[in-house]
Amino acid sequence: MGIILMILFWAAVILVLVAAIRWLMGGHREGPGPLGAGHRTALEILEERFARGEIEREEFEERRRLLSGRD
């Protein structure tokens, strides 16, 4: 019984350490879902692409209109 308690104790210590490290490194934000705090919206990505010159103004405005739902 003692060995099982020792294994459980060390597993708990390791889990707490991993959780603390992830939290300190920014892992406390929501995961990689679409509403996660660390994620950009499609419109933000589109604006960045336009600012870098990857797409022309006409394409930017067309895609922005599509994203906003104004067909």
C-alpha cells in the first residue's frame, strides 16, 4: 500500500508542477478554440495581409464584405 501512495504522491507533484509551468507561460488562457484569447479573428488576419501588401484593396474589401455577412 505504501508504494501506491508514493506513486500517487509523485504523480500529483509532477502534475502540479506541469500545471504551474503552463500557467506561468501563458497556458492559463483558453485553448486553441476559435474564441481563445490568444487567437486572431479572420478580419484581423485579413487586415494584416492587406497592410503587408499581400492582397490588393479590391480583394480586401470583397473579403471584408463576405466576412461581415453583407453579400
